[in-house]
Amino acid sequence: MMNNVILDCAGKPLDLTRPQVMGILNVTPDSFSDGGQFVAPDAALKQAQKMVADGAAIIDVGGESTRPGAAMVSVDEEIARVVPVIEAIQAEIAIPISIDTSKPEVMRAAVNAGAGMINDVQALRVKGALQAAVELDVPVCLMHSQGTPDTMQDKPQYDAVVAEVSQFLMDRVAVCEQAGISRDKLIVDPGFGFGKRANHNLRLMKHLGDLVKQGLPVLIGVSRKSMIGKLLNVPMDERLAASLALSALAIWQGAKIIRSHDVGATVQAIMMTNHVMKVNDVG
Ligand code: 8Y7
């Protein structure tokens, strides 16, 4: 099992010999507005530098809201949002940037601008995405989702959610390998909240170790997600403690990367978890 590795993200290292945090940098006009309809790259750079200082290992730049029920964004619009931000931050920070997109054109533009990983919530199922990933030759995070963002929370259904999600991901890994993407460039993610009811999410977390056993690095995203809101009845800005609890549980079961809005707190939570996991039992 080649799981303890340092991934080469277009020249920048991602050290997976210990748990890491992926900081979320949403570059939609409502997050980093220049006052109009565009994103201000300098504001995004400041945010990225703060995440680096807080201990992030990689920054995930996304220009399309992939939240359940989100509206579609055109290819041109998405490129116009993410490319200036990637260009502004890639030379200034030492850690890799991942591009959160499912569109092959955006993957190409982002990697050309300096992104070193593809984070695809559709696991390269969009037409042309697999070929783009093969050609771009950067690591890819393959995420499970049932349905598309606009409809996926309508009526998620599984016979055995843990086994089905794991099987889907291993099938996508096989497809990627057949297309020419080396297995050691792949990361897998069960996709919390993407076409899952609360109990599906809870079962996936309880049994995350089953996915870890498949041998690929596991990334998870639970930060501020609606599953927390539903179970605990807390608004978006009061979900940090629960997000950290879930992050610790994921690391405890062998997950390697936590995608989070709250980098500093998440780094502390997973480093503490890692100390417990690594402590010598003798002496
Ligand atoms: C995830 C993600 C989102 C996740 C990975 C949100 C882009 C929704 N969630 N990517 N993206 N895993 N790999 O609430 O769970 O952040 S968007």
C-alpha cells in the first residue's frame, strides 16, 4: 500500500505522511467581491496567506458553488473567476493549489495558471474531464456523489451506502488507471452531503476505515455542512465544534486530508488526534 507518500502537485509537494488540511478558498463574487461582479485577487491572496500561516497543506480554489441546489455557472464565468486568483497566489505561496471543478476547460485553464491538483466532485464523469486529467498529469481527488448538485438531495437512495460508495470510487480509480492516470496520483473522497441523507453520512463516517483499507489516500469534507445543521439544529456559523469532532473521527480511521473553511482550528484538532494515534505504548 503506497499511502505514505509525498504527492507532486505540479512541482509543489503535498506531504501525506501525516494528516493535512485543505483550506477552502471560494472565489464566487459574493465571497471576494471587488464591489462589482468580479473577484478581487488581492483579497483572495490575503485569505490564502492566512490559511498557509494557519498550517494548511493545500488550498482548494473553487469558482462554482457546488453546494446542493446551487445554480450552474458557465465555463467562461468560472475561468474568469478562478484563473486571476490562481495566478495571484501560486507564485506567492509554497503550498499547492487545487482546482475545485468538474469542467475540463476549467481544469486546463487552472492547471495552466499554476494549480497542481484537480478536485472533482463528479470524479471525472463529465465529458472530456478524464482526458483533460490524463493530459494535465496532476493528482486528482475523485469524489462520490449521487446525482447532480441541483437534484442530489431530492431522494438519495442506497441499499448499502458504505459498500456502494467504496465500489463507485474503486470503479472510478480503475477507469482512471485504464485511461493512463497512475494510481499513486489518486485520492478518494466519499462526498459527505452529496446525495446523502443524515444517516447515510453518519454510516459513511462510522465506517470510513473501510474506504481507507482500499489503500488510497482519503480526503473528506464535512466543514459546516448541512448534516450538522440538521442533526444539531445549528446555523452555518456555529458548526465548527461539530466539524472538528467529525474531522478527528475521520483522521482516527486513517483519512489523510480534511477539507475545511477553518484551517487553524482543524489543524489543531487533527494534530492532536495524530499525537494520540502515534504515541508509543511502551515506556
Ligand atoms: C466537498 C468538495 C465541496 C467535499 C471534496 C461544501 C468542492 C460543498 N464539498 N470537494 N467540495 N469533498 N473533495 O460544503 O466534501 O464545501 S463543496
